[in-house]
Amino acid sequence: MPRYFFHVTDGYSSRDTEGTELSDIYAAQDQAIRTSGEILRDMGAKFWDGTDWKLEVADEHGQILFTLHFSAEEHPALTDRPLTPGAL
């Protein structure tokens, strides 16, 4: 089975040195979505600090196969008033 590596850059780089064996590229894409969701959940409010981040998936030869990009941007409608839980 092929091995895929999930590298995260979010102000600093976190290289996946172990990789994950998955059946094919489609399984790697599914895993990338799950991994990104876990990272977003764990980031909490830090996600809103304006730092762009990405998850790159590479094959066993180090070739980048695809990249997921994430960023958040507050717009004036939100920055002009205090946020209250559940307001969105």
C-alpha cells in the first residue's frame, strides 16, 4: 500500500516523517479532510489570528500531490461590534 505524508504549515512547518499507509489517492484526500477538520477544531480562536495555513500531502518520493489552504478573515461588520456566543 502507498504511504502518504501530511505536512502542515501554520506559521511554522510540521513535517510528517512517518506517513500513513492508505489504499489510494482518494483515501489520502479523505484523510486530508479529516485531518484538517481535527486541526481546525483544535485551533479554536487561534484560527482567527490571520495566519494562513495549509496541509500538503506528499507521496513516498516527496512529491506534493495536493494542498488544502485555510485562512480566516473578519470583515468590518464583525469588527465593529463585539461578538457574542451564538450570534453567527
